[in-house]
Amino acid sequence: MSDEQQIIDDYAERAGRHLTGPARERAKAELVDHLSDAAEAGELAEALSRLGTPAEAAAAFAEPSPAPPARVDVRFVAVLIDNLPLVGVTIALLVQGLARMAGQGAGFSLAFPPFVYVKVGGVCVSTAPQGCAIAAYDAAGLLYTLGVPLALAWSIVGLGLLEAWTGTTPGKRAMKLQVVTEAGLRIHPVAGIVRRLSLLLGPFAWLDWAPVVWGDRRRVLDHLVETKVVAAVPAGQTR
């Protein structure tokens, strides 16, 4: 392989990393063809300069008509599938609370998502306003101290990184959705995690969906990190 061909292939590969779906392979093929023609004409350096960075080239080769945000009802189903560990822990906490109430006559409270609070000595730190005041999970044991953090780690970090690396998650794949930037590019790992941080607020996380009330299909954090969830395009098709 010639040095120029290696440069072309490396550039096309790096540009493709910013794209998702069919646009990825289409853009890589078009870039290789375009740069190969430029190389034959002795203008490879000029062509690369015009295209700019691989990220800029990816933006130029993204879908010409970016898809609108997906329907909220479809997104909710995907969210439910993606957060099954968190749903499972919440149900287990409910069963545990009911059993304790039946056996000891003690009341309990519950929220979804569960709110997080930590007590160290006489100090309590909570990610939700009501956490320390209610102390609802004091008797939940390992189910809360281990189960909730692990479930939240999957929902926030695990799914966020999956979205950044693959453009989708198990729930989104099942519902034929993907998450992209406003320009239709693959999202950054930091954006993937940040757009899920509302889960740390316990039941207040639902405020992230407030824009749905006035017909907006994007959550508050979607707007903050400039991402959107769209219908995935099947291979071989274009919008």
C-alpha cells in the first residue's frame, strides 16, 4: 500500500468514527473515492486542506436532511428496556418494604428512580432534596447500598458510553432508534454520560422530560448537550 493510500484510508476511517448508521460506510467510500481522485491529480494535500479535520469532513458527509427527534412514546419504551436493572432494584425495594411493613408494622417510602444519599457520621449528603430528610432506605441494607449504585452506574455510565461508541443502546436498538448530535454525528462520551445525569435526582429526574408537556421531543439535557434521539436508518436506505 502506498503512503498516499494509507493517508487516505486513515483519514476516511477517522472521519467515519464520527458517523453512525449507513452514513458511516457511505461517507467513508465517498471520501476514499474523492481523495483517491485528488491523489491521482497530485492534489491530495489540497483536498485534505479543503476538507479540514476528520470531524469537519464527517459533518459535511452526514445525512443531508437530519432526522427529526423520535416520538416520545417510542423513546419511553426504549428507556424502560435500557433501565431494567434500575426498575428491578426498585421493585425489589418495594417488596422488601412491604415485607418489613407486614412483619414490623413499619412504614416505608419509595421513588423511581431511587434517590441517593450517603451518611458519614453525623453528615448526610444527598443528590435529591428529600433524601436526607426522609432517609427512606436506611433499613434496606445491601439492596440499596450496592444494588442502587450499580444500577445507576449502568444507566448513566454504561449506557452513556454505549451511545457514544455505537450510537445506540439495547433499548434503542430494539425500538430502532439512535442518538446523534444536532448535525447527525456520533456523540462524545462526555455528552453520553451528561445527558443521563438527571437519574441522580431521584423522582426529580422526571423534570428532565418537562419539554414533552409543550410538544418538544427532546429532554432538557438533550438540549444542554445538543443531542437528539432519532429513528435509525436501515442499511442501504437514506432519508
